[in-house]
Amino acid sequence: MDLRVIKYFLKVVEEKNITKAADALFLSQPTLSKQLKELEEELGVQLFTRGNREITLTEAGIYLYNRSKEILSLVESTEKNLKKEKVIGGTLSIGSGETETFQWIAEILNQLLQRYAEVNVNLYSGNADDIKEKVDAGLLDFGLVIDPVDKKKYDYLPLSQFDQWGVLVNEYHPLAKKSKVSPSDLKAQRLLISSQSQVDNQLSEWLGGNLDKFKIVGSYNLLYNASLLVKESDIVALCIDGIINTRNSGLNFIPFSPPLEARTNIIWKKNQVFSNVSNKFLELLVQNRGKG
């Protein structure tokens, strides 16, 4: 695929009309239509359903649209970082799960931005599975993930910070008055758990070895929307502390007893050749690791 044609494709999706896209690209409508037809033939799929006024994407078109944005983002980031090879500059892309540890990462990023005017950052939020996928694809330079997570195929830096597991309930829930929550307290409750792979094993072990004995009513990947459901119901979300500010929110966080902690880690691809800005970020991480 030609990057030029990918840009044409994205413009057509943006305009939802081939004639408008051709005008924006300073091309004739027949020329643009020909390029798109050749792209479909090259890929062996139909990308558009052409209506009287607007075009709509097929399932294959939606897939190509999402991947094309990622491809162009990676190309742009690569070009910027190569052009800045003699100075500390370019784009640093970092993804993170929901954790208070990102406050410490934010302090490191602020140091980087204040010291080097040519640096800019791209932040992405998701659970560990999302972060690993984008690190694998080269769309993120670094990922901040919370154990348990499989790190065999990554280089990584364990951080000194730990996250505390517990439950999130609304202020009227019977558990809200407790200072600690044990597995037996959760036997009769409707539970919402993280959808992150491998978390089930950790929670299952803490709960006594069998999640089937508990009423799991759903899962979440990021906690904010789940917290809204918790606020409006008797559902109990198993989560880590500090993600939701519970002050005056109608929600209470209660830690597990016995305690359950999770270490945070910075991961990156093995044998990755870093840009100058990535090297500097990692250097600052190592220098400040014990200060978090």
C-alpha cells in the first residue's frame, strides 16, 4: 500500500464524499475514484458502500481506517524522531493503565518537557492488554502496566510503587461502613471485576481459589464508567485504590484484608533502538525510581 493512497482513503472517510475529498486533495474526482478502486483491487476487498450522497465503510473499510490511522501516526512519529537525532526532541508515546503511579510518571514527563523544548508527548490510556498490543505494534515507546502481567517478551523496569487492591461501593452499601473487606464479606455480593487477562488468577487466589463461588455480574477495562454503575446500584467493583477520587463522590473505597498489592512496571520492546527522547526518558526514570 502506498502511503499517499492511505492518506487519500482517510480523507474520503473524513469527508464521507469522494467529490468533496477530491476537492480537498486538489485531485479530479475520476482520479481519486481510480486510486480507491485500485486500492480495493490490491487488497481484494470492498472498502465502501457508495450511496447517492454519502459513502459508508464496509467492515473491511472500518478495519483499514483504524489501521491506517495507526500507520500514519507511526510514520509521523518516526520521521519526527529521526529529524531530531542531534537534539533531544521528537515525540514520546507512553501508555498507561489506571494507577496512581502515573502521578509519578507525570512528574518525570514534566521534567522532560521543561528541559527540552523540542519534546512533545503522546499519552494513551488502556488496560495492560491494550498497552501491550500497542507496544508490540510500535505505536507506544513505553507502557506502564500493573501486575499480574506477562512480561517475558519485554524489557522492563519494576517501579518502587505498589497499588492496593480493594472494593469500590456506593456510600449506602452495607460494606461502606467497613474499614477492611475480607473474601467472606464478598460471598453474597454482586461483583464487577477487571477484564485484564491474568487478573482473574490473582483475584481468584485471594478469594480462596474459585471465582465460580462468587456472583460475578460483569467486567470493566477502565474503572470510571464502572464507578458510575457502582454509584447507582448495589454492585461491588474489585479495583485498585486511587483511580477514582471518592471524596464527596458518593463512593467509598475499602481495602482488602488480608492486603493484596500489585507492582507497577514500565515495559518496552526487547532490543528496541530508542530515539534520543526515549533514552532521556528512561534515564530520568532510573535516576528517580527510588523517589516515587
